[in-house]
Amino acid sequence: MNTRSSSIAFNPITGALRALAMDAVQQANSGHPGMPMGMAEIAEVVWRHNLRHNPANPAWANRDRFVLSNGHGSMLHYALLHLTGYALPIEELKQFRQLGSRTPGHPEVHYTPGIETTTGPLGQGIANAVGFALAEKMLAAQFNRPGFEVVDHRSWVFLGDGCLMEGISHEVASLAGLWKLGKLTAYYDDNNISIDGEVTGWFADDTRKRFEAYGWQVIGPIDGHDAAALQAATAEARGDAERPALIICRTTIGAGAPSKAGTADSHGAPLGTAEIEATRRAIGWEHPAFEIPAEIYAAWDAKAAGAAAEGEWNTLFAAYAAAHPELAAEYRRRVAGELPEGFRAAADALIERTLSKAETVATRKASQAAIEALAPALPELLGGSADLAGSNLTHWSGSKDFLPGVRDANYINYGVREFAEVAIANGVALHGGFIPYTATFLVFSDYCRSAIRMAALMKIRQVMVFTHDSIGVGEDGPTHQPIEHTASLRLIPNLNVWRPADTTEAAVAWIHGIERTDGPTLLALTRQNLPFSARSAQQIADIRRGGYVLADAEGARAVLIATGSEVGVALAAQKQLAEAGVPVRVVSMPCTRLFDAQDAGWKRAVLGSGLPRVAIEAGVSDGWYKYVGLEGAVIGLDRFGESGPGGALFKHFGFTPEKVVEAVTKLV
């Protein structure tokens, strides 16, 4: 047995947490009882004595944020929410991990009251918490005034060995220290156990020195079962306004279980009825499963304290509104996620400007023009890039980097940390008050794919700017040329992937991404210039449908479907085919997900009925067969690229009007 702490003084307050965790996991015959039992004392100190929240109003703007980064221990979180008074009745705990319950296997935001973020993929919870703390710090700088600290809350994180092994924890911890996020406190459940056993064989980092090097305040190791030591450490952490804190807590996984405590056997499986009965005796818990005495509920109940805390803040905010009415109104709007009145006018002006200029530019440049046009009307727009601002073109004339003393900063330099960038921005978006956009090369979406997926799963509003979208990258070669990336990203549910063909489609994609409130938007943008296409007002409106007829032909005998840089190839091929007496229709499909969501009538009207189809995209071909059918043709790229000038590569790999003409000729 691996015992990491001194003998534990069990009591009924923490006993309720242990009992609910082991009983719920046992009833579900699935789950992780070890972490909740090992972190019970830490949870009690944080939730009963330090966390400022109101169970009656989980959305209170100035609440503290709590993140369970080691989300497999979700029953600890559910027990805390239930005991403190959230709308999570005992019946839901009895349905732990069951279909339709509000207690899923890992915490899910927008699903269970009081859950701030969806966790489970280890390391991303601490990344989200860094985003929470960053958002709090930036909002405070923008809205607080002398005597009116209306933005003043903390972020608390529980994390384990697995979170610290994940590379993302290095990325985000480095930034948290640099950014001096003094209101972020993390409790490291140092229990030395993971699924495969004692971690000493694969995790021997000097965690203290590591976090000190990041610029964190590091406290401990302390006994993670000693409430007095935990409270003292928490007070010490709160006393440092500049450095985020890591409290290293030596704990015993499954604490209280006579034969399974301190072993991997308690990590991810029910304890078993015999061990549970023995645990009840060991911790002095005499009550049947899911039965909590009234006095224990009373000891945990946070509703009165929460109502008082929110009431005090409401009084403060009323005075703030009287003294600074415009600031107060703007704060309310931003935390509510509502777009400002001027946004619609800015969006319309962007479209008009795009049409009047009719520029032939790279879509990354068109994206920058969209930011330049929309950002002045969107003070909540918070940009960023993973050390590629000059290539992603995410800076605009009003960009102000987040640096010490910059009150109205609106841009984050994330450095070469793609995974951290998107995951932190997820936290910023969840916190409220900002609409983040992030950026890197499309090929490096591999580095941050899990965070992209989490953004889609959590229905987060974030715009992801991914440039250098194809072999058009050119001389940088196959390491930097995305081939499978756009297609694979399209497979992520609820992620709108846009590959615009010119300035107009790029502008519409940006506007749609800002307006969208139920998920993220990803823009795949070119390095090379693309020609402008004229459109009617109806065609511009149809861009939002994901796919539309860009250039029709009377008596069309085939349909060409293209995205991004290949739309120009399709238009050139249409002209050549017309000269040969073969009229064809050109369909631009900048967002397949939006097109797929249209009614059958629209799809038939756009793609035609019974006409042969050819799809053209400089990427893997598989996904396009659902549009062209097995009898159609796809001009794609099912191998890695080469190093050479972009124009030469497009010709070499067959993305030319002549190849399209050849494909159509074979079909008609």
C-alpha cells in the first residue's frame, strides 16, 4: 500500500463526500472512487471555507470559478454541488453515469448546474482555469474603478499526476506565471497513483522546482488530509496577489478504504460491497447508501452565504452603475454575451467595402480586413496567435498586447503554444465578457485538436484562424502543407469549418462566426492571392447556407464543386468548357456543415438532379464522394506535398483548369 500522508482524522463532514462517491460508483458499477475519497479534506476546505459562490444562482457573474481538471473524479464535484445546495437532487447522484442523468461520467458544462467547464481530457481543465483567471484579470482592468472592484473573483483548480504529465500543463503553467495570475490557486493531488500503478516509474519530475521556474508560488508538500494545514496553505496562497499558487498535497488515493487505499485498485473501479462496508466502519459512517443526515446537509449548505455574497456584490454594482452608468451597461452586455448595437452596421459596412474593393488577395489578408472592420465595434473581441501574428495576419490597427499596465489590452501573444492557446481561449469564452479568436498554421491544428474538439463539445463561441491552408504554402514543403487537416476537422461535430474562396466569403465567415453562439468557427485561409468573384445580393446571402451556385450555365451538363483556392480553378474550367460547348455549373461550398444542415430542396437546387459532379479541393478526396457519388469524380490530393513554389505545386498535382476539363469530359 502506498500511504502518502499521516493518519487521517475522519469526520462526518468529509465522510459524506467519501460515502456519496463510493456508493454512486458502486451503484453505477463504473467510475473512479479513489480521487474523491483522497481529496475529500481538500474539497471541504475549499468549498466550505474559501469558495465564493451562490448555489441558487450558478451564473452569478462575480462568482469564483471551480475546475476539476482531474475530471474522472466527477463524483467529488457532484457530491459537492448536491451538498452545498445546487439544483442537483440525490436522485441524480443515484443515476451517476446513466443515460439521461445530470451526473455524466465526466463533468459537462451547460449540463449540470454549477459545472464551469467540461473536463476529462487531462490537463485541459487547468488550461481552462488559466483562461478563467486571465479573463477575470483583463475584465477587472477594463471595468474596475477606484472604490468599485466589481470584477473580483478567484479561480480554483484540482488536478492530479495525470494533468501534470500532459504537455499542455507545461504550456499553460508557463503563461500563468508570466501573466501573474495571482487569483489562480491549484491543488495538486499528489497521490503517486495512476491507472497503471505507482507513478514513480514514469513520473519523477521535481514539480516544486518546475512551477517555481514558471514563476508560481509553490506551497508544500503538505498533508492533504490535514484541514488546518490546508487552510493555512490556502491563506498563504491568497496572500500573494501576483503569483498563481500551486499547493502540493500529499494524499492517499481511496483514503478510508481498508484494503484498497493507496493502490491503483481504487482508481477507476468500484470498491465492491465488502470493501464499502469495511470503509463505512473505518471512517465512522453509519448511514445507508445515499442517506445524508440533516445536520450534515446543514453543515454543507452554502445557499445563505452565497445569497449574502451576491447581495453584497449587487449593492456594490448598483453604486457602480450610479457612478459609472455607461461602464455598468457595457459590463452587463458583455457578460450576457450580447453583441453591441453597432455590430450589425459594422458587418454591413464590411460587406459593402469588400464588394466595392473587389480585391484579389489572400484570404488570410481578407480575414485581417474583416477583423479591422469588425473589431472597433466589438470591444469584447480578444485576439491571439501562437507566435505567428505576422503570418496569420491577426493583428489589426487597434491591437493592444496584453502586457503589464495595459488596461484595455485586446491581444494575447501565446508564443509557440498551439494547444494552450485554444484551451485557454476556451476558458476565456466560458468565463464570459470576451469573444476570443486564436490563430496558427492549419497544419498545426494537430497540436491543438483536442482543445478544438472540446470547444465544439462545449458549444463555445471562438473563432479559430488557421492560415496556410494547402500546398499553396509552397517552399516550406510537406511538413507545413496540410493535406488531411481540413477534411478531418470537418468530421468534428458542431465545428463549422469555413474555407472561403475570396474576400466576400471570408467576410461572411467572420460575421457568421461572431454571431454564432452555439459553437466554434474555424477559418481555413490561404497564403496565396485568390481572385474576387462578383455576386448578387442573393448569392451573398446564400453564402451562409454553406454551399450555393456561384456561376450557373443554361443547360448545364455537369456540376463543379469547389472550396477556397480551387473555386478559381473551377471558374476557369467552366470558361474553357463553355468554349468547347459543354456548359457546367460552379458551386462554391465554403462550409460543408452548414450546407449539410440545409433542407433537401436546397441541396437539390444547388447540386442539381441527375447531373454528373466533379469536386475540386487541394486535400484528401474521401469526404467529397458524399456529394459527387461513386459515379462522380474528385480532384484531390491523397499523398503528402512537395517543396516548391505554390503555383508550380498546383500544376504538378493537377489542380488546373485543364485537369478539371478532362475530368468533366470523361463524365459527360
